[in-house]
Amino acid sequence: MHNNKWISYAALVLVAAIWGANFGVSRSAMETFDPVLFAFLRFGGAVPFFFLILWIKEGSIGVPLRDMLALAAIGLVGITGLEIAVMYSIKYTTLANASLLNVAPWPIFAALFAPLFVKEKFTRRLAVGGVVAMIGVSFVILGGSEGLSLSSDHMVGNLLAFGVSIVGALYNLACMPLMSRYSPLRVSTWSIMFGTLFMLPITIGTWDEVDWSGLSSGHYTAIAYNVLISTVFAFVAWNGGMHKVGAARANFFRYVVPVSAVVAGYLFFDEQVTGMQLAGTAFMAAGLAYIGMEKQSKQD
């Protein structure tokens, strides 16, 4: 059991690193694709793989009608709405603002709202480790070249980014009761399928803007990474890890996302890493390790 816990934590760190690296992978693709269209290609391309894996692993793909309505609502809010809000928060504010307001409060809201959805306690260790990790991730984001901008021009984007952290936390938690009846894979498959369907009408008019015959191997690589690694593998691994260690604990591992984005920027875009960012990474790692060492009760 002890080893399984650390495997789950390792999976959460890996997924967060994948999502962080995806900022770099997607950056060039956004010059060619409309942001919502690119999100649709990502999730739409992943849907057949999800259903195929579900059928191979579990021998069936169905869900009762009563739960299908809940999954449709989760898909609408957690995939369609959330992804579009993320895109436009990045468009209307700085990347530093978006990262800080999106990533930093998310786990706090997940921990605070968790008792409403699942039997999880907000422990002192979770609070202390979470605060230390949040300070660390704030250093990572604010230590970058952009820093924090409080300009009124960014207010809409700032509010969207902050809203993403609240809605995202609620989305994660809303999945948990369903995971007591179905596997994380089945919940992911159906919520993403519905989320993709609701996204389709929003892409009307953007398909003709793409020169499909002129796409390079780099574009196809970015799409493949988003579909197979950043969505299919990542969602299954994240929901599986969250199911094992609890939503409150799992969401603090989202703090690895901006650190991974900084590393990707350094490796692929020659962006500089500052001492403040290195110190923030150490703080964040210490906070997450402190959370990870907590003994879980059986009800978790």
C-alpha cells in the first residue's frame, strides 16, 4: 500500500510535468490554429482512443442514463467551459498572471470544497505543505521575465484565470463520487466525449482559416503530443492518481505545471531561469514532499 501511494504521487508529478511542457509544445501551434479549434482537435482526437482503451480494459463502454446526464454536465463545465476560459485568460492577460491566478489557488479551493463531495479531511499537514508549495510556485511564476502585472487592461483575463481555478477545482471534485461507481478511465472517457461535442459548434468558421495542406511535421507532432500524451495518458493517470490519494492532495501536485513550463522554456526557447525560480522550485518540492509523507486514513 505504501509503495502504491508513492507510485500514485509519481504519476501525478509526471502528468503535471507533461501539462507544463505542453505550454511550449502548443505555443507554436497557436500561430496556425484558432485556440478553441486546437483544443477541439486535442480532445476530439483523443475520444476514439479513450473508448478503445475502455473497451479493451473493461469489456464494455456504456454508462446508465442517470449518470450520463451528470457526465454531460461535467463535460460541459470541466472540458468545454474550462478549456475555453483557459485560452481566453491567456489571451487577455499576461502568461505570468494567468499561471499565478489559475494554478496557485486551484489546490486551495479543491481542499476547501473537498468535504462537500468526498470524505476527505483538510489536515494541518495538508495546509502547511500547501502554503509552502504555493509560496514556491508563486516565486517560480513571479521570478520569470514577465512578473506580475496589475494593469487594468488585464482585469478581464485576471478574473477569467481566477475563475478557472475555482471551476477547475469543482470539476475535479465532481468526478470523485462517480469514480466510486466507475473507473477513472470510464469517467474520463465520457466526460471528455461530451465536452468535445459541446465544443464543436464553437469551432464553426475556424476550420477554413487553416491551410491544412501546408501543415508541417511540427504541427502534426504538436497535435499528436496533445492527443496521446497530454490528454489520453495524462487524464487517465491523473484521475487514477487522484482516486488513490484523494482530490485535495492530488491537486497540490498541479504546482509542478509552471515549473515544467519554465524548464520547457529553458530547453526549447532559450528562456533564462532565475535564482528566484530555483528557490521557488525548492520550496514547492519541499511542500509537496511534506504533503506526500502524511499517512492517509482508510476513508481517504
